[in-house]
Amino acid sequence: MNESALSRGDTLEVTIDRMAHGGLGIGHASDGRVVFVPRAFPGDTVRATAGKVKKSFIKGELDSIVTAGELRVPSSCPAAELGAGCCDFAELDPAAELDIKMDVLREQLRRSGIEGLESLAIEQHDLPPVRGWRTRVRLGIDKQGRAGLRKYRSNELVTSVGCTQLADGLIDGLVGDGARRFTPGAEIVAVLDGAGNRHVVETRKAPRGRRVETIREVIEGSGTVVEYVNGREFSFPATAFWQAHVAAPEIYSAAAGQWLAGRNYQQKIAWDLYGGVGLFAPALSEATGGKVISVDYSPAATATTQPGLRDIDIAVKSAKVEQVAAQLPQPGAVVLDPPRTGAGEQVIRAVAEAKPQAVVHVGCDPATFARDLSLWHSAGYKPEKMALINAFPGTHHFEVIALITPDKEADKPAQSSV
């Protein structure tokens, strides 16, 4: 086939050279156009169906593996084998996963255009376990009342088997042969909490890109999750946000505490933005020795006073961060843990104008994280430390934590060349 004349629906063969953001393998058509193929890894030669066809690139859908590369291994997830969108790296050698994610992050940082980032040392952390790490899951319900995982880019469900991301016992009796039935069209949230209890609640289906927190029915357990981090107890509804990987909360809070410590803060106030139930509040309180202001829009996260934070001077504001950040008293330290869409210009400008001495920024999407770093750069701040956390093994997702501090070089007058 003349690939320059490719149209949507046509088939092409391509060898994958490297990975792009979003878990897409990158190759090239014979005419030089870049080809993106999901679930294809470096070294693979694949056959793909052209989807979006543009002058400079083609987005394809994987049809078959013509020749498997050295990084391709047997699938670690039976649900992904049946088309579920859970583990797009299920057939990638786990030993190569962290390096691939680092390459993706470095490319996104390069695209930000910030000078000097290429020389910044970035810590790398794998979080064990690599299977059975997820302690909470949201399941769809089909017309027959069967619970399951959604297929890749589809509303169809895989209802016969579970995903190997999920902790042992999390979906026992909920998915597969002989499983109980639920309200068609609803969603089920299942959680195994830090006290060893399973909670299963029913909610309505969430609109695309949004969370639904209202519990329609508690099916099993109390519906109130208990988690422990560094000896502190957190209690909240099963639908509220909490890190999915069982090891993530302790790793993240420890990193924030270490990076923020020992800075002799002039302002004894800290902001915990997108604070959720207050995971980072202890680290902020200890670092600054003062009051923590936590802001989050989630009613499920902010409605209850946390038992593990009773010794901390904390004020919780149930509001959108972009609406209140500019009105808060000046902080010494700030933690931001925004959703996948990132913090954005309005929030970063408000934080920068408050002139904190240190900011810990958590990013769960490398593209929006790199964009936010560029906004920090424009506001006179720069990354001092950075770490890639492989908190979603078996998938293309990962998180990045950065320590952002004032760029002293940005305040210096330009040197005259005369």
C-alpha cells in the first residue's frame, strides 16, 4: 500500500522505536510520518489500523504483533488480555518499566523549554508490590447487573475475570462466575482499608472525567474507610480520594516532610492545596511549626475532622483551590497535589505571588506536570529536587514529586555585554 495515501481504516506495518506519553509506542511510516500505537513496545513490529491520519502523524490501533521485541513478555493480567483498559503495560518486561517512564518524563520536561532541567538529577522509586498493589477500585455495572472493568476506550465491561493490580480479596464475589448482581448502569466502589476491612458501596455512574462521591447504598462493611500513615488515623467515605497504591501515602508524606524540613520558615503558616483528607498536613505542620490551611472541593474528604490530625492546628476549607488561593494568608510552605489536569496558571500564579519559601508539587500526569513547571519558571520558581514514583506498576501512569523554590538567579539583573 502507498502509505502516503493512507486513510482512516487502512492497515500499516510499523516497527516501534520508543514510547510516548500516554503509553503509546512510536514508530515511523515509510513516508516518514510518526505513527502512534497503544500497547506496542520498543522492538515490536506490529500491524495497526490507521485511526486519525494527519500530514505529520498517524494514530493507529494495534491489530497484531508481527514480531515481538525483547521487552514483550507474557501478559500479567487476564483482564487486560480480554481488552480491559487496566494494565496497558501488562506485556512489558517490568524490569524495563521504570526506564521507559523516565524517558517519557525527560521528553516532557524537554518540551517545557526550561533551561537546565536536563541536568537535574531525578530520583527513581519503584513501589512494591508490582502486582496486587491497588486497594480500591471503581467497577462498572452492565445491563445484566454484572460488575466488571471497562474495556480500553469503551463503555463495555470485562465481567469474567479481575485485574491483577487488585489486592487479594478486593473483588472476591463481586466479579466473575457466581458473583452477585447489582443495579444495572450504576457503579460499585470496593475498598480494602488499613484496618483490614472491605467496604463495597454503590454509586451512580460518573460523567467522563469526574468523580461521583455520593453513596447510594452500602452493600458491605460500614462504608467508612480507615487508613493509617505514620501512626496517624484517617477516616473517610469509601468514595473519597486516597492513593491507590498501598505504599504510596507513606512514601509521599515522607518525601514532603524531608524536603520541607530545616528551612527556618519566616511565615508559620502552610497551605495544603487539593489536600483531600489531610495526608500532607502532618509534614507541613512539623516543617513550619505553625497552622495548616487545607483546601479541597471534595465534600467526602472535608466533611469529617480526621482523628489523626487532632494535635495539629489545621483549618479545612471546602472550596475550589482556584477560587480561594489568592485570599489565604501568606505561607512559608505549600503542598499541591492537583488532579490529572494539573494546577494551572491561576493557581500557580496565586501561590507564587504569596512568596512561599518552598513548595512540594505532586503531578500524576507528566504532560500537565511539565506545563505547570513552565508556569512556575515564569513566576520566578524552579525545581530544586524531583522524584519519579512508579506508583502504578503495570500501567503507563506514574507520579512525579518536585521541590519548587524561588529562583534566586531570576532576581539578578542581566549582565551588560558592553
